[in-house]
Amino acid sequence: MKFIILFAMLFAATLARPDAQILTLDSEVGPSSYRFASETSDGNKHTSEGHLENVGTEHESLAVRGSYSWVDEKTGEQFTVNYVADESGYHPSGAHLPVA
């Protein structure tokens, strides 16, 4: 069930801009893992893959690694965020993000 919800959210994010065309959309969803990649005509890209950890226990969780990028409409500059999301939270990194 977690994978279906996550996949639906990722797919909706890809379709968020009605003026952009989907150039590539690739996904593979299994019982304990998934892989997703998309690219749109406006320069947006998103890749993500995740898997269940501690399967069958009360500490079962989803571990995700991915990245997304977009092109700023005003400057034409491309921004990329790499991230890991797991039981310890969401951890993004990117050259344009502040570091604590």
C-alpha cells in the first residue's frame, strides 16, 4: 500500500505543469521495492528508487534515494536536489541549498 501511495504522489508531481509534455516516464513497482524516472519538456527530471527495510517487523520502513532537477524560468539555470529519505527523515543536498 505504501508503494501505491508513493508512486501516485510521484506521478502527480510529474504531471503538475499542464504546459509541459512528458518526454520519458519509466517505473517498476514490486512488492518490496520500486524505481521511477521521468523527464518533461520544460527540463524537469525526477528519479527515485526505494525499498522496504526490516520487512515483516514492527519497524518496517521505506528507504528512498533519488534526485530531481528543474530549470529556472527566469535565469535558465538548472537546479538539482539529491535526497535520501528513510527512518531518520528526509535529507536533501544541492549546491543551491544552505548547509547548517
